Amino acid sequence: MERVLIIGKTGGIGSALHVALSARGVAVVGLSRSGDGLDVTDEASVAAHLGALDGVFDLVFVATGALEIGGAEPEKSLSALDARAMADQYLLNAIGPMLVLKHAVRLLPKDRQAVFAALSARVGSIGDNRLGGWYSYRAAKAGLNQLMHGAAIELARSHRQLACVCLHPGTVRTAFTEKYLGRHPSVPAEEAAERLIGVIKGLTPAQTGGFYDYAGKEIVW
């Protein structure tokens, strides 16, 4: 990787990726809402920020997302469902990354291998869901998985060496997850970033459209 674009550079995983890749001598461009005013839920904002970039990137990584939006916590039961909270989850966790992809296509090379990756989550797997709950977040990540899979099929026609994938980073100790860790095994953002870089470096175009965990293992849809 010579040049990387990170969307969500100030978040736990995004900032750790920025540091780890920069330490490897990679030229990293980072954008975020808090640092640059990029709002991935607003297409005009996405178009303006990505439209201001030149050249191509070997990796575009979308590290945005949230478990809680506007104070709405993951639901434990049907009685907790709220239409606004559900829509907010889908807007940020599914639509946002796809708007980035829409406007990042021109920044992806056609003459060599490249990767477009978006953070998903194992709880977005329908086949792996045995606990229920967390309706909106699960559905938003499942939606992202479907959208990315479809985009990978389309982009394989124009960017034959591109791997367009969803990645599950594991349970990472960040402000994003602090309230929900409990007794779940977790890793610091720095370790998660190193694992994700390892997975990304091993991806091939044949894996485009896939959903992989931090060890590079495919996750069931």
C-alpha cells in the first residue's frame, strides 16, 4: 500500500489505523466529522470532501459507525423499537459507507490491486444471530453487507483487481463499545488495527464481495 484514505480518522479504529499505516511509511489521508466536517449521512458533504481529493488510493477504509445515535441504545426487546432510531442506524451504518463508495469510485485504480473496506460487525450476520435483540444495529450492518456485496459485483466489471469487502474487527475497546463490553473478550484499538491491516494485505480480487473477520475468516451472511 502506497496511499490510503481513511474515512473516520478520529474514531478509535480509524485513528489506530492512521498511526499504524503511517508508521509503515504509507501516505495516509484521513477525513472525519469532528476534524473536517465530513458527514457521511449527507451526500453533498461526501461529494464535496471526496471531490476535493486527487489521484488514486490503494485502500479506502470506512471506519465510521455508531452503536448509539441520539441517545438511543441498542434494543433488548421489540417494545423498545423506535422508528426514528431505526432509520438513524441505517442512515449512518449502511447508507453512509455506500455514499462514500459512490463518490470514491473515481479514486480507486483500475490498473492494479486495490481494496475498499467498510467496518461491519458479526452481529450483522443473519445466520450467526442466536441471541436476538439489537434490532436496529444488526439490521443496519446486515444492510451494509448486502449493499457492499451488490456493489462488489458491479465494480468487478470496471475494477477487476478490486476487493470490495466488509470487515469485522472483533470486539475493540473504544468509546464506541465502552458501555457494552461486559465480560466479552476485547482488544485495544491498536491491536485491532494491526489485525485488520494483516487481513487487508492478504485480500485478493477473488474475495471481493465477502464478509471477513479480523483473522481473515469468512463470516456467514
